[in-house]
Amino acid sequence: MPNLSFTQVDVFSSLPFKGNPLAVIADADHLDEAQMLAIARWTNLSETTFLMQPADSSADYKVRIFTPFGELPFAGHPTLGTCHAWLELGNRAQGARVIQECGVGLVPILAQNQRLAFAAPPLLRQGEPETALLEQIANGLSIRPSDIRAAQWIDNGAGWLGLYLEDHAQLLGIKPDPEILRGMKLGLVADAPAAMGDDVRFEVRAFVCDDSILEDPVTGSLNAGIATWFFSSGIVKASSYVACQGSQLQRDGRIYLSRTDEAIWVEGATSTRITGTISV
């Protein structure tokens, strides 16, 4: 029974236990898919990742990302958390940035401002949702369609549909109906009040709607999709902004979004909370 390196990382918050936790298993090349899924179910976190040797020689490592229900081609907080664990294991990038290989391809990661940042992958699906779908969603959120300022598919591999709401207080009071919204992954965003400070421009909530409602504490893939939408549409005209997420779950996530000529970058703090070994 091999013992593999195990790290649990807090992602997207500089405050202890206020971000989104991630379990990272190193040297996982010999594990099969059934074993990975079993471990992900056992850790019972939103995601568990498995570090492997890359198939692409230009990548520094390969990662497979599992929820307790299956594999994801890409996710944001697992990208930053996995890179953090890989670096803490003593690894170094081949070039000026870390290159992660995952289900959507190669993802560049930068270390900057004492944080890590990944380049947002391109959207696999975009555009406005149908009116009938928006009416169904509004019903499932107990709001009016007119309360939605704008809506876009912002699927970069995680399946998100983004809704920009008119009112911040309404955002905080949302209680989704799992029967009406079954099978949807909804990202809700509203302008943050000035009183929040820290230059926070928006507050975000993320809901995965199946038999019940799962709210994700801090979501990199969703914020990457929102940033791609907001920058390209002109909703955000500046070159950067800060989003917060997790307040309704007693978390304090901060996501730093910026655009350059090269990419849109999704940046956040990472910190190790647990280290040890896992017997497989």
C-alpha cells in the first residue's frame, strides 16, 4: 500500500480557513480513474487533484481534477492550489512561468504579488441564453427576469451560466430552488457596496443545482468566465478589478482579475493548511 504526498491548500483568501480548500495528491501516475474518484469522494471536498508527469514536454506537470461525482477538464481554485502544492514539493518551472497540463490543454500560471495567477482558458460556450431559460432561472431564484441586468454563457469547461443582477442585497438573499434549476451551474454577480472596502468591485455567488443546492465558497473558473465576459463587453472598462465571494458561507474570498494583451489573469492567495501522506 503506497504512501503518497498529501497537501490540503486554502485558495483565494489570505485569511486562515476563509478560502476554498483543495486536496492535492502527488505522484499519482499509477492510480486509475476509479481510485481517484474514490479518494475524491472520501476527502469530501469540492475538488481533489492528482499530480502526474506531463504528456506534453512543454508542460511542467499534469493534473487530473475530481469532484466527489466525477472528473472536470478544468477548474480554477484547483489550478492555483495544485500549482502551490507542486512548488512547495520543491519543483521549479522549466521557463518563466509554470505550465499546467489538464483536460482543457495547457494553462500558464504566474507567481506575482505573493499570489498565483492563471490565464483564463477560452470560453467553450458563450452568448446570451434563451428567454425561456432565463424566465425559468428567474423563477427558480424567486426573482423577476427584469432583476437580471445581463446574462451570458461563460462555460470554460465548468459549464457556468453567468447572471449579472441589479441589486446586491438581492444577491445575498438568493435561495435557489433545486427542482426548478436541476442540472444548472449558475454564477451570480452584483455590484458590491462601497462599504465592503478592499477595492472590491463585485460580489459573486456560485450554485451547482442537482438534487440539492451546493454553493461553492470561492470559484476560479466562474470568476475567469465572468472576467472574460465583463472585459469583452465593456461592463468593466478598467484593466483590473477585485471580486469577493463566500460571505454567505462565512468565507472571505478575494479574486484579483486583470487583462493584458496576452490573457485575462485570475489571481489569488494560496496557503498550505495540512501536509502529510495518504495511504492508497
